[in-house]
Amino acid sequence: MKLLKSTDSASPPPVFIVGCPRSGTTLLQSLLASHSEIASFPESKFFVDLVWLPEETSRRYALGLVSKRLRSTLELFLEAVDRPDLKRKLPKLPLVQPYVHSFKLILSELTQSQDKSIWLEKTPEHLMRLKYVERYMPEARIIHIVRSGTDVVASLYDIAHRYPEHWGHTFSTVDGCIKRWTDDIAISHEYLEKPNHTLVHYEQLVANPANEVRRLCKFVGVPFEEQMIENYQVASRQLVRSRENWKASTQQAIQNTNSQKFLTIFTPEQQAHIRHAVDSVELPV
């Protein structure tokens, strides 16, 4: 994987973490947010709600307008980071370019308020909107995280049945979980040849977090700090919203929990079906 160096010391490029949900995005975010120069926040979902898809039939986007829900999404985000005063920076007109500019300004101000220089955004679903991230923030550096298909499917299915009001509409069936993982892996394959994209395997991250985080620090353009491995649980508390109980594992010591759910929540027939589906998918390297 290629490493980048910032050419503008006054304005380091932003960083995005993307990947299929339940692949370790919050753990990775917490580790990187423990760096003295990296600020991060709860999920903004900015690019998720920037455009209503499909773009081809979106009259609003054809006119250069953002989706109707974007403003409320950003207002909720500013409430979550306890900065409702920054709502004044949101544009009066619902135009795409002013909203992108405003989003950059807001995250930069939040970063400066922490005496840091780089902002890190983590919304897993931005994986499906990378076209817009690259179009409107071509300077961004993108970190993809992937995890074993059997374990992601098990985690998605489990969480959909424990928190149906939040997850059930998408992941209530085994085949729905399989499709999401396979679709997301295919998207990562599309982008990982680009020099501003890099890849992390969840299994390697939990097996040797220091090695993986050190490599990612080079990609971002900051020196590795030992405190990142020691303090990630502290950073995690600032990144997880109170209603996101499913992210509680980031408050615990790093450990590989692969196969535990898969072998307990699925029948042997379901396990065979899932393995057959995910084994045919080539993981990016």
C-alpha cells in the first residue's frame, strides 16, 4: 500500500474510515483518535444524506440541491458534539457546494477546539458514497476496514434482532446481511488501487494493534504514539453516542471475538449457507 505525505502543512487532509458495519470501524476510530494531532467525533452521516439516491433520478441533485434531510442530520450531529452554536455556519440555501464548504469549516473548528490539526470522520456507510467524498473532498485519505464475512454476518444479524428499531429494517434476514457484506467488499475492491486509500484487516488489527496503527500513522502523516494503544478506551467514550449500546465493546480490552457469535446464533444449516456465500468472495489485500 502506498503512503502519502501532506504537501500543505497548514491544512492537513481529512481522514475517513469506511467499511461494512460491524467490521471494527469504531475500534479503529478510537485508536486513531487517541493521537495528539487527530480529532474525531460521533458519526456525522454527512455524505449519506448529502444526496438522495439514485442520483440519476434525483431532481434535487440535478439542480445542485442537497437532500431535504441533510440540515436536520447536521443539526443532530452538532447537538451530539455539544456545539449547537455552530448551526450558524450552516448555509441558508440548500446548495451542495456551500454545504460541503460548511461541513469542512465545522469539522475544522471542532478539531481546533481540541488543539488538534487533523479531523477523522467515521461513518461506515460513507463507503457507499465514496463517489461524493472523492468529488467534493479529493484531498481526503480513506481507510477501509474489512472483517471475516462469517463474523460480520453474525454480528449484523445478532444486532438487528437485539436492536430492531435501529437495525432491523436492513439486517433482519441472513441473506440481507450476506448481501450487505459482499456489496461492501466489492466497493472496497474498486477503490483500493488509489494512493489515497488504504486497507486494514480487523483480524490483523486486533492481533497486533501497534503494528497496524503505526502503519496507519504513516498513511495519515503523523508519528506513531504509544499512548494510542493505551488510551483508545478513553477516546471511545467521546465518540459513541449514549443510545449506541451496541458499541460497548470498544470500552473493553482489544480481543478477537471472531466465530463466537457465528457458532452460537446460527443453525448448522445456516452456517453452511453463510460459509458457501462468503467463501466465494475474494477479500482485498
